[in-house]
Amino acid sequence: MRESTVHVVSLGCPKNLVDSEVMAALLVQAGCRIVSTPEEAEILLLNTCAFILPAREESIDEIFRLAELKKEGKCRYLIVAGCLSQRYGAELAAEIPEVDLFLGISEVPNIADHLRKLREGEPGVTADRSVVTPPLFLMDAGHPRLLSAPTFSAYLKIADGCSNRCTYCSIPKIRGKGRSRPVDDLLREAEDLAERGVRELILIAQDTTAYGRDLPGKPTLALLLRKLAELDDLAWIRILYTYPTGLTDELFEVIAAHDRICSYLDVPIQHIDDDILKAMKRQGDGPLILRKLERARATLPDLALRTSLIVGFPGETTAKFNRLLDFVQETRFDHLGVFPFSPEEGTPAEKLPRQVSDRTKKARRNLLMEEQAVISHEINQTLIDSRQEVLIEGLSQTLDYPLIGRCRRQAPDIDGITYVKSGDQPLPPGTLVPCRIVAADDYDLFAEPIQTLD
């Protein structure tokens, strides 16, 4: 496959992005060359998402977009991998003949072999055009990764799959049961990433607080963080996707004890009404969630707290929604995302009674986001004149603030950004700079450097 050109498109969450990086690296090892635009590629590889309806629609739209390029350009092969293939591979193969191969989750490490067979016309490979087996793949430090830009920030996938079985979620069916990587394996990958220039390591999984429950000795997320914090070449360690009942005092104390670990928690709560939480089969009730958040803030006074909520879940009355609205107003999250309930095929919530109309879902989402904009603005105003360490990411379109970056309070892609004035010294991407916040709007911060760091 030497000199074959490949363009990789990765949709969905950071967990999917890591799989895309592994496949890209394996193709490079096999002799392919990764190109930046689909028009110049002989092979198009699309890694899809199928979590909710909008994600599936985006994946299907992208398939047809790339299929058109296959007709018009130099592309010879279109391969569709990931969650959409895992869930609907055989059906899609029958409906979309333009795709040469649909590959499920467990085929990530076999991508180069599949492409070789496809190119060589090996008998049987294209007959059914779908290879979907049980989702058992779990990457390890031995798998190569071709890091996406920016290379100074990288995700560390500490586990895959999920065993929580929330009634609205299709992830266990698509990704399988929760399965964790051993601590030593994760440390090896983290060391490799740090040697490659990664400054910020972001821990991800479907549920990071479930880490280690399936491993011998049951190592915890707190233990893993303590080990990672000993790696001198890492500047920041950030945690995403924590389950509220999995938040422990030990976890808070480890974060507080290590400056490398950002005082930042992403805690997808989904709702606060006990009846809705029970219908969702979420562990814990509203009072427990409140206690966990209060404990987190008591231990970590400078904590930046993010959550995700679902509105319009079956049975969400006006009173129950108002309870959620009150909760948002009282808790005052630093960052918040709101998603209308999506009745996923094959999940228990799909058939629950008292479904909420799309119009009502949209109105409730808008109301929560309007309220959050006010809260976020007020919080950001309190940060003016504070000192924040900023990771420079590149150039902006704003003349007065020609650089963009993020402070410890901001995760990539999901939170706001920090605009930075150019200082006396060059500030290339990947530089960590102490800054003073001089202005703020609803979601973004504006800063000027104090001095550069080595």
C-alpha cells in the first residue's frame, strides 16, 4: 500500500477521535500517506458516531458527501468505521453501495489488513461489505497514534464501553461493557505522549469514575491520577465524563494535592428531579448529587464545574423542568451543555409513556441556555484581574487579541476560549503563559501576558 493517500474524517466525541488516530497511525505504518483534504485522497476513511439522532444524521450526510467525491475525484475506496457501522453496518451495506466496507468497533486494529484485502480483491472481502463483530477492542500503549492537531493537547482513553445501562443510552449496545486499561499501560502511553510534546493530558472514557472496577485489585481513578501527576513533562491533567456517584473524597483530595491536575470536573448530571433520574436509571438521587457537588467545591474552592443536562425526557412535566431550572440557577455551573431527549432505537426510554414534544424540548433547552449565559457572564466577570495560566493554541481573528488559548478552567471544544494579547516574547502554540484577565463576555475571557514561562 506504499504511497497510497488516505484522508481520515473523525466525527463525534474525543473517544472516537482516539480510535481515528490509532487507525491513521496503523495505515501510515502500512505505507500509506495521510493527506489533509479528501480531494487528494485515494482512500477515504470515515469514523462515525451514532450516539443520538443528530449524530447519526451527521454521519449519514458525511457518507453521502464523501461518496460524491468518490464519483468525481481520485478516490477509489470509501471505508466507514465506528459506531454507526457497529450499530447498522449490514443494513447500511445493503442501502449504500458507494461504500466499499463498513467496519465495526473491533476492527480498529485491523484497518490496514482490511484495506490491503480490499485493494488486492481478496475473495469474499467485498461480498457482504460489512465486518461487525462484538465490540471487544480496547487499545493499549502498544497501538500507535497519529496525533491530531494541536499535538500539545491529547486525550488518554482510560477505558472503553459502559456498564451503567441508563435507559436513554445506546452506548452499551454499541461499545459493549465497561473495560479498563491497566494502570501501567496508561502510564506508558502518558509517558510517550509527554515525550512527544504533549503538555495537556485529558482523561476520557464513557465513565471515568468507573475506571478500574473490572481490573484485578480494582485500581481507582484517584490512584491513576496520583501516578500520572508524577510525570514531570506533563503540565496539565484534566478529567472529563465523571459520573456523580463515582465522585469520592479521595478523588477531590488527589486533585487538591497536585498542581498538575486541573481544578476542573465535568460531571454529566442529566437531571435533578428524582422521578426523572429513576426513569433514566441513573444511580443516586437529587440530594446525593447536591452533596457531591457541595463536597467538591468545599475541597476545591477554585473548581470549574461543568455538567450536561437532558431536557424533555418522558414524564418531564413543567414542574419537573422548573425544578431543573431552579437547580441550574442555584448551583451556578461554570459550563453547561443541554441536550433535548432523543428516543434512541432499542433503548427502554424509547417506549416510555408521556413523551414530550420536540417543540417543548427546544423551548426548554433554550430557556436553560439563556439562563446559563447570564450565569456564565457573571462568573467570568469575577475573573477579571485574576491571574490565569493560559495554554496558547494559535492565532485568532481579533486584532487586539491576536492569540487564542485556554486556561485551566476551559476544556477544548466544549468550553469558551481565552483571547490573549501578544506579549514582548514570541508565544508559539503549546506555550504556557501566566496572564491577567482584563475582560470577559458570556463564555470567553480576554487576557494579557504577565511574562512567559520556560
